[in-house]
Amino acid sequence: MSPDPTTSPTAEVDGLRARLRALSRIADLGQGRLDEPVLARIQSTLATATARLGHGTSHTVVALAGATGSGKSSLFNAITGTEWATTGIRRPTTSSPLAAVYGDGAGPLLDWLEIPNRQRHEGGSLEGLVLLDLPDHDSKVTAHRAEVDRLVAVVDVFGWVVDPQKYADAALHEGYLRQFGRHGAVTMVLLNQIDRLDAEARAGTIAHLGALLAEDGLGEVRVLPTSAVTGEGVDALRRELAARVAERRAIVTRIDADLDWLATDLTASLSGLADRTVSASAREQVVIAATEAAGGSQLEAAVAGSYRHRGSLAVGWPLLRWIRKTRPDPLARLGLGTRRPIETGGIKDGVAVRRTAISADPLAVARLDEAMRHLSQDVTRGLPETARRRLESVIESTRDELPESLDEAAGRTDLHLEPPRWWAVLGTVQWVVAAGLIVGLIWVLALWGLAWFQFPPPPRVQWRGFPVQSLLALGGLILGPLLATIGRRLTAVGGARRGRQARASLSEHVAGVIDEDVVLTVTSELGELSELRRALARL
Ligand SMILES: Nc1nc2c(ncn2[C@@H]2O[C@H](COP(=O)(O)OP(=O)(O)O)[C@@H](O)[C@H]2O)c(=O)[nH]1
Ligand SMILES: [Mg+2]
């Protein structure tokens, strides 16, 4: 049998499957991001639709539903031409649904519907119809109402049976019809017991019922008058059923309507999910605060101090350098500096990592927390509750990992410790000047000793009339400290500059850490939210 294109809406089923894929994506992405009841509704809609589609479009399930005594069971009997369904006002007996099945192969579908009471009929014009007689939706027995709700959620076509007395019942309109306001194309409204009304009352009742339906959103639904007692309208009802069954479109239409309903509600509750990014200013604030928390100021001061320390060892007055040597290098106290072996660190991703001894300043840590909070608020503003909480916890977990990464960044910082060339030049000059001083002093002492022992004085060595040994000694005494002072000034300026450079280098590494650990993680979570929104658009 080749499928007839008019009775086998393959394209529509394909379209529906695409929507269900989008819904499945929403269900996946919605884990932990959508509110629990919303997610539960998505999952049950998805499961029901997928399972129903799995049973194919060759059967159409029509449920006769309505209030006690409206005549569901009587109509069921009238349509099927049997007395199978028990009817009666005093003993409203339909406690579990009955199924009249036209044609073969509906077994698995009815198993899935959990309806054991089945009655098989020859196919004929109703081939493919599965007609259900449901319990009363207004039954005092909770189990009956639950059964109605369970089946109303899964059947393909609603056949609401009302009678002239109770057709305006709020329990029906507010409890069911309004909810299924998008399901007009799969809704039939049967005004039963029409034999109880005269011609005039009929027109008025049908008009009033039509108005009520319009209020429910079901303006396009035409009311079908029937009487299970006189048989009036039953043939028209059978023809209507035959047409719907032949179309084989009700399943797709019903599920499409379910998805429309869900999509509208989701769109409303996820309206705050607009695309967003980590703003440049929020990131910048975190980088600045994190640089400080990673010891930016301590590092800058220590590099400047270390430079001055080493500068004074290189170009200070040689006779006083030993005093300097007794003081520690400020960088060594931070666990940084070139000569320090990588002893206290570890291996991460195959790279040796230095652990610094920088102890984070509590104020800087508090500022970092604040900057992270600001980033969090900035990026979560207006998000639905669950998505917001999840993003907040993602950001908190990146915050928890920052101290270690920041310390690594500090360990990788370029400290700009290479000594400048002028240190070597000035250092050499200092040694020459110091040597002159020493030679001059020894010379003066020697002359003084010779005079004391009353030796004849050696020939004078003079330069422009001044004794050379005195010039050497005095010159060394004045020039040495003078050069040391000049060297110290220059070193202080260079040290300050190198301190700033080291801080800038730290800031770069910190920015790398923030981008990788925070911005990337947050952006990827934001990407999931955008994807959720796009899947919703596809739905
Ligand atoms: N006059 C009249 N009575 C009906 C009609 N349909 C059902 N009834 C009666 O209404 C009562 C309830 O019918 P039933 O089919 O059990 O209603 P259900 O509770 O909706 O299943 C029974 O006494 C029926 O005989 C109808 O079209 N006209
Ligand atoms: Mg009944």
C-alpha cells in the first residue's frame, strides 16, 4: 500500500518531529536552568508527543468527555450501535474508560493509553477510529477525575458532550475548554439531549453555547446538536468522525497545539533570556581588583626595592657595601626573584609552577569579591530565577579557583630584573675611585711613617702643585660617595619604572587568568542560555 499524500501527512509529521527535536534540546539545556515545574511540563509534553507519534497516524483517538449525566455513554452506544456502555442517572457507572476500536492494529496504542476495556468493530467508514467513553470530569470520585485528566492530555480529538442544563458549567469551561483554547481544530462540542429543547430554545442555546466557546478561545468550533435517545444528529456525528479519522491529521494538529501552548508560556517566562555578554567594564574591574589581590602593589614595591638593593650593591660606595649585603632582597621575601629555585611549587599541565609567598591583602580580596559580585549582577540581571541561580553558582565556583591561578600568574610574572649596563660601568668607576683612595691613603701613611722614623723624604710627586697622594685620597673620599649618591638617584628612578613594568606584566597574566577562568566559563554558560532561546524560537 503506497501512502496517499492526502491521507498521510508525512510533511506535517516531519515538521512536528523538527519541533519535538527543538523541544528535546530545550529539555536538555533546561536542566538546572529552567524552573522545575516548567521543565517537568516540557518533559511530559515531549514524552507524550514522542510516544503518541511512535504509534503512528493510522488511528485517531476521540474521547467523549463531559459532566455526569450529559449522555457520554449513551452517545457512545448510539455511535457504536451497542449497549456496551452502562448508562443511567442513578448509577453513573463509567468508572474506567471504554474503547470502541474500528479496524485492527490499535492494540499497542491502547496499551499505551492504558485502556484494557476494548470492543472491536468492523472498520468501514470509521476505519482507524478509537472512540473512548470517559468517566465524568465532575465525578465525586477523585480517581475518575484523574483518569479524565490523564486521557485528556493524550487523546487526539476532544468530543465534549454537554446537555441543555449544564452546558455553561464553569468546571467545564474554566477547568478544560479554556485551557485547550488553542486546540479548536481538534475539538468537537456535542450538545446532547437536544430532544429536550423546542426549536426556539435550540437556537438560543446553541447561540449561547457558541458565545461561551468563543470566550474560551474556541470561537471556530461549531456546536453539533445530538440526541442519543431519538438518534438525531448521530449520523452527522458519525460523518464528522469519519472525516477526521480519514484526514489522519488530528494527531499532528493536537500535538502542534500543545507545543504552541507550551511555547507561548515558555516565551513569556523566558523573556529575560536575551543574549548577553560579560561587559568590558565588568571584566576590567575584575582584572584590576584581581591584580591587586595577586599582590600587585606588593610586587611593584618589592621589584623597585630589589632593584635599588641590587643597584646599591653594584654602584654603591664600595667601602660601605657590606652594610647593604646584610639586608635581604625584598623580592626574596615574596618568594620571587631569579636565583630562587622552583622548590615550593608543583607541576601543572607539565609546567613547573612557582608558589609565591605573596599573602593576599584582605582589603584587596574584599575588592575582588565585590568586582566579581558586580560582574555577576551585571550578567544575571533580568534572568529567570533558576537560570540566574545557576549562573551565579558558576561564577562563584570560578571565584573559588582564583587564588591558586592568581598565585601562578604572580609566579609567571616578568620581574624585569636584568641589571642595566651602566651599573657595570659605574661599578668599575667606583672600584677605580676606591682603589685611588686606598692607594692615596697608604701613600700618605707611608710618607707619614717615613717622616716619623726621620727618613729622608722621597721625591715629591705633584700634579699642578698638589701632592698626588693627597689628591687620590681626598678625591676618592669625595668622589666615591658622590658617585654612589648619583647612582642611588638613578637606580631609584629605574626601580620605580621596573616596579610599574612588573605590575603591568602581572596584570597581563592576571587578565589571562580572568579571561580563561572567569570570562570563558561565564560566556560558555551564557552561550547555553542563548542556545536555549534559539531552540525555543525553533519550537
Ligand atoms: N432525553 C435524553 N436523555 C438522554 C440523552 N442521552 C442520555 N440521556 C439520559 O441521560 C442519562 C445519563 O446518560 P449517560 O449516558 O449515562 O450519561 P454519562 O454520565 O454522560 O455517561 C441517562 O438516563 C440517559 O438515558 C438524550 O440525548 N436525550
Ligand atoms: Mg457514562
